[in-house]
Amino acid sequence: MNMKNLIKDLKTFIILWSTQSLSQLGSAMTSFALTLWVYEKTGSALQTALLSICSYAPYVLMSIFAGALSDKWNKKKVMLVCDTFAALCTVMVLALLKTDLLKPVHIYGLNMINGLMNTIQQPASDVAMTMITPKKYFQKTSGMRSFSNSLITILNPVFATALFAFGGMESVICVDLTTFVIAFGALLFGVKLPAISDEGAQSGLTLWESAKSGLKYLRDHDLILVLILFLAGVNFVASAFDAVLPAFILPKENGGEKVLGIVTSCAGIAMLTGSFLVTLLPKPRNRIRVIYLTMLISLGTENYLLAFGRTPALWCLGQIIGWLPVPFMSANLDVILRTTIPVDMQGRVYSCRNTLQFFTIPLGTFIGGFMVDKVCEPVMASDFGAGLLTALFGSGKGAGAAMMMFILGVAGTAICLVFGRILRKYRYTD
């Protein structure tokens, strides 16, 4: 394909995608630096974890209504307003920091506001990306978005840590605000969204009726609903894995913080590679098959390699195999959603998707930690754990986490096989 024509066709998308990604990097750096600041001030893992909980709670609770608002309102204005509120929260953190009044409770409150703004903005942003992208480029642009998200995951801890060490919290916030100004200006002056019919927006409906229409769409289009429920199960296993991984690596003699950092970074590198490949490869013959087979490879292979692996090299290999297929799943799911759901319904449906697909993440995180601390580690430390279990999962602290990895491998494999059997009866064509 002629690169000149590609850039011409995707000019508006490239402007919005690149500047918004830059702003997301700045926001992610601030979030990471705030984590360092809170832990430095409190020394409490629980208080530090509350940062994520406060950001995520509005997303889970309010997503179902956010899409209804997004479909009723102008997409560009929604994005501009939400970006502005998020920037004001960052300015407030800087002001409190400068006056030596900043406390963790302030950050919790501001994170909840930020989380609410992100909840409203995301469906508007998703629909805007659909509006400015020609259908033939859906897979390519999805790969590009996955690529930038992976790059942000890799870069934000590195940049944030370096800036935090060099110039403190203030320097990180200044970089964040600079990226906001660039993204805001590009959206305001460089992006024009095409008009869409308001017939499907149902402007006469109440907020609750509009939100219910998103749920009704999912009920009437069972392929989309089954895919969402499948990914909810995947998210449950993946979030439990994230909770177990530190308990698996940190206590081991050949583990520790540096090894955990290396193993974790392998996930970002694998996703970056997968995202790059997605942008180059042609569309598959069967997108549904790609979705459940990639997750079967991911959840099956990774958990078993870590459960039975004894060396960091195997742990890194597990992360690479586990995360490399994720962009392929995301890109194909993205294409199915964008080509199946009408543009004027996408905000509502995406928001219902977010609630149904992501509510399992905090649940999985809690279950993963609970199982390691209260079930698996005590079993491995007891007489019952001696013999076969010790031969399989090792001994000492961390063996219970290995046992939990195996349980997650079995659960993930079962979820993929069950939903794979269900999904095989569906047919989808671009």
C-alpha cells in the first residue's frame, strides 16, 4: 500500500491518536509518580493500592451511564471538557504539593474525579476514532492504538522514576501538563469530526432509558454479548495472575524486585511486538476463531510455565508467550465491534461492555491475593503440601503462588475451551 495515500487517508486519525497517546503517557507518568510519593510518605501497600481502587471504582460503577451521555453529547466537546477537568486535578495536586498541604486523602479524591472523567471520555474517544477511520483501516489503526498503549506501559515507569528522582513530583506534573496542552490544542484546532445522524441517539430518552438501550442491544446481538462475557472471564484470570505474580517472584532466592521488573517488562515488550505485527498482517479469515485461540494460548501457556518453571528465563518466556497474542485478540475484537455496532449506538454499547467486561478485574485481584495468602501458601507449608505438591511447585514462600498459577492455568484453559465451543457456531464477515 502506498504510504503517501495511507497517511493522507489517516491524517486526522494520526493527529488525534499521536497527541492523545502523548497525553496518556504524561498522565500515566503522574499516576506512577504519585504511587511512589504515597508509598514514600506512608510506607503502606494498602494505602498505595487505594490509588488504583479510587481511579477504577467510577469506571466500573458509572460506565453504563457514560456511554448514554456520550451518545447524547458532542464527542469532541466531551473529550475537551474531560481533558480539562483531568488537567485541573493535576494542577490541584501541584498547588497542594507546593504549599506542603498534599495528603494521600487529597489524591484519593482527585483520582476519583479523574476516574469519572476517564469513564465519560473513553466511549466518546472510541466513537471518535471510528468516525475518522475508514473501515478498511480498522485492523491497522487498532494495532496502532495497541502499539501506543504498549509503549506507554513500558516507558511511563522509566520516565516517571527518572524525573521523580531528578526533579521530584513537580517535574513529573510539569511534563504531564505540557502533554495535555499539546493534545488539547491538536484536538481543538486539528481534528474535525464528521457529523452523524441523531436518529439513533434517541435524544428524547432519559439517561436511564438510553443506558437500557445499550443493554438491549447486547441482549439482541448475542455474538457481541458472548464475546464480552468471554473476555470478562479472561480478565478475571488475568487480574488474579497480576495479583499473584509479585508473591510468586519476590520471595524466591533467584527472584526479587529487579527480576520482577524484568519479568513484568517482558509483557510490555511482547505486547509492543504483537501490536507491530497486527499492523502489518492481513485480516484473518475468521476473526472469532483468532480471539478465542489467542486467549487459549495466552492463558494456558503462561500460567503453566510460571507454575512449573524454576528460572527467571522461563518466567520471562511465559510472559512473552502470554502477552504476545493479546494485541491480535484486541484488534480482531475491535474490528468486530466497530463494524457490527452502529456509530450512533457505540457509546452506549461500549460503556455497557466496559461494565460487564471489566467488573471481574477487581474481583480477580482480590481472589488472587486471598487464595495465595489464605489457601495456597498454608497448604504448601503444611504436611499435606509435602511430597507431590512440593515436587510440582517447589518449597518455601512463593510455592503457594506457584500452586495458584497452576489453578489459574486450569481455569483459563477451561474458560477458553467452553467459550470456544460456544463461539464456533457464530459467523462473522467484515
